[in-house]
Amino acid sequence: MISKLAFLLKYTYRYRWWYLGGFIFLGLTIWTSVTIPDYIRRSIDTINKGALANHQEFYRYIIILFALAFVLIIVRTLSRILIFVPARLIEKQLKGELFRKLSSFGKDYFDQNSTGSIISRVNNDINGVRLITGFGLLQLGNILFSLSVTPYKMWQLSPTLTLYCFIPIVTIFIIVRVGLVIMVKNTHRRMDALQKLSGMTISFLSGNSIIKSYNVFKWAESEQSKVNLSLFKYTMKITWVRSFIMPLLGNLEQILKIVILFSGGIFVIKGSFTIGELTAYIAYSALLTHPIMGLGWVLTIMQQGFVGISSLQTILNRKGVDSDKKPLPPYKQKKLLNKGITLKNLTYTYPNGNHSELKNISFTIKPGQTIGITGKVGSGKTTLINILNGYLRPDPGQVFFGEIDITELTGQDIRSVVKTVSQDLFLFSDTIENNIRFGSKYKNVTLPLNEVLFRSALAEELTRFPQQEKTLVGEKGIMLSGGQKQRISLARALYSPSKLLILDDVFSAVDTDTERFMIRELFDHRPAETLIIVSNRISVLEKTDFTVVLNNGTIEAIGSHEDLLKQSDFYRKTWEIQK
């Protein structure tokens, strides 16, 4: 609980002057609210006297009541603005911090946490924090002010009647407290079920084509239904408790009115209470019940919000891959690859793996070279390039950029000089042009867009689109073919310069003629100082300075095209088939 309160204090302290102003106006709101019943009492007692001499006094009370009502509107509005606005700002700040933190994590985190679970945390958990820092603090202040001022005013009018009123209040509060314990337990379970359902829904929607092709709708519906029913069960338990608690809180005002009318009516009959005092007392009881009703909502919001804070803290307190490192200054980043890249007995095992994907990989890449990497499916090609581009982190002493160990560099350092066109293509739901220009504003663009379109074999293709480069590609590029997506990804890499460009199987989805054209453009107009090309197309690999052939995570052979024809059975057989 202390860590959660410290978490809230960290974010609310930044907007302390907003909250201070909000609580000042909230105090004025409560003061105005408890002052109004006193003038209602005076007005009714004046009417009860019925003397003509009291007309002016009655009119004065009515004018004061109108003025107080107008002041109440102003101060109540200002109190809400000054408290709700910082809550929205905290929500914005938290979403930014959470995104930056998630971006700093390595592959192991995303292997263990589904996309749906992460999205659920970003939306639902942060929303819970916003409710605490906004509506929750407002109601908490309202309760503290009301329960300190209103009972005092009631006690002034009649201590005995005040004691009678507190009997149902205490009884209902005990019942509500027991109900909230049950709600907290089921809220935790509901949050877990919601995260699981979000992850499953995103997974099924992303794999909708697979579900259709294998005709497993009933299985998908059954699996989704299980989690959905689990969520429904916990939600209904919370709703059942809430449906019992909320009517109790909602009818507390009516219960108090019955107590006040019965007991206070006897006092009026005996002459110890006036009609005006009884009316004012009923008004005070209404002011007392509203914050007590709000207490139920505050406790619900607090327990939901604290569950969300626990979930957020697991992300925000986790260290990112580069949390303990400082990025190099720009001038050092530019010199990172001036002496090339050296791999010394590189061995790598995935965090959740039980065997090494790469074993004893050693070779050197000099500036200006074009390197090929090939091998069977599962031989470790993608693992190797993901180490070189900083996506995966090896143990120290195995990979060096010049004389600097790659483990000492941040991802920002590595990707300032290394660019990768992955085989896992991703296009944003935007125009073709904006997908190509993505990220270029942070670098000096050296080629015009039309030149990039030509070199990536897109120029002629775009003439078939209705709006050419302004055409929307849809979610994840769903409007395009695999070859078109590959070429747009390549164009994105060519658009802005880099020291090292890694192309991971970028020719797999294009036809032979397009492949020849793209290879010629790559080698005639080098888009980067150093190139690493991952491919099983020998027509590409025979143009490299040397090629590394991987087999089960080890180097089977390394050398030029002619050397590999003699040394590697895989390379030679692949060349004979493609020839």
C-alpha cells in the first residue's frame, strides 16, 4: 500500500498547485452548501411568524439564498476543473512513460506477455489511475470536508437527533465494508481474465485467415467463450455485491429522513424544535448522505485503481535493456563502424531456450564490404542479424563494433548506424509515401522520393494504384501483396542513409525479373557503406565479397562464390537447382 501511495504522490505532486486550488474551491463549495440550510431555516421561521414587519427580512434572506446558489455554481465548477484537468495530464504522462518503458524492453519480455495483456494495461490500468487522481480525490476531499462541517452544524441544532442519525450510518458502513472486501478479491480476478481475453481476441483476429482456412471456427468460439464466461462470472459477482451495497447507500438519505421526521417531529410537537430548524436539519442530512454515498464509489475506484497501479508498477519498475547505459555522443556514433564489425566465438541461447541457436560464430566485416548469409530454414540466420542490429543481446566479449563491445552500446547507438529490412514486414495504416518517409525526419535524406521508388521497383507498380504514392495501404498493409510490401519496406530503408544496411530475405516474394532489377540497383547504387544480405538466392550471393553458410547454428563454410561451390554441399546444391 505504501508503494502505491508513493506512486500516486509522485504524479500528483507535479500538479500540487492545481490540486491546492481545487481543494480551496472545494472547501468553499462545502462552506456555501452548509450555509444555505441556515438561511432556509431563517426564511421558514420568518414565514411562520407571519408578521408584515418581517417582509423585508424575508426578501433579504431570499436574495442571499440566490447569491449563495450562484456562488455555489461557480466554486463547484472551478473545483472540478482544477482537480479533473491534472488527472487527465497524469493519464497522458503515464501513457507516454509506459510506451517508452515498453519500447526499452527486450524480446524476452514480449515473449512472456501477450499484446492483449499489454494493451489492457495501457487502457484499463491507466484509466484506473486517472479515476483515483481525478474523481477519487475530488470525492475524498468532499467526504472529508462534509463529514467535518456538516455533523458539526447538525450537532449545533440537536445533539440527540444527530446521535439517532449516526446509528443507521454506522450500520450501513459496516455492511458496505464487508462487501468491498469481496469486490476487491473478484476485481483482481476480473482484471486477469480481462487481460487474457484481450490477448486471445487480438490473437484470433490477427490469425483470422488461418482460422478460416482450417475451418476451426467452433474451436475458436469455444476457447474465446471459456475466457469470456470466466470474465462474466467475476463481473457478475462484483455486480451482485454492488447491487446490494449501492441501494443501501442510495436509500441512506431516505432512511435518515424517516428518522429525522419521526424524532424531529416529536421535538417540534414538544416545542423544542421549530419548523425551520427541522427543515434545515433535513437539508443537512441530505448534505451528509451524498458524501457517504460517494464513499462507496471512492472505495470502489480506489480498490480498482490500486489493482491497476500494481499492474503498472510491474512494467515501470522493470529495467529496460539499456537502463544502466548512457548513449554515445553523436560524433562517436558516426565513427562506430569505421573499423568494421568483429564476431569472436559468438554463442547465443534465447532467454526461454534450452539449447544454443548460434555456436562459435567468428568472422570480420570490414567497412565497404557486401556480406552474404545463407543456410537452411532454422539455421540461425535471423538470430545472427538480430544480434548485429541490437535486437538480441549476446554475452560480453563476443561481438565488437570496432573496439567497442556491443554489450556496452545502447540500442540507440547501434541503430543510429545500422538499419534492417526484416522478413517480418510491417506497414502502418497510412499512405505509401508516409510509410516510406517513416523515420526519415531524424536523418539527412540523400535521395528524392521518385528515385527511391525507381530503385525499389515501385515506380511502375504505383501507376496502377488510384492515388499512386498517396494510396492508403490499410492495416499492416493488408491492401498489398507480399512483394509490394517487401518493396515498400526496402524503399523505406533506401530513403535515408545508414552505415550498415541488413536485408533479411527481401527478394523472397518478388518475381525473377524484379529480383534482377533490384539486385542491379543495390550493387550499382550502394544504399549504405556496408551491406549484409540474408538470402538463399545464389544470384544475389555470388556478387558478395564473401558469404557465410550456416547449418544448425554453426558456420558450415565461409568464402566467395567459387570457394563455397567447393566447400558447401548446401550452397552447391542450391546453386545447381536455381541454375
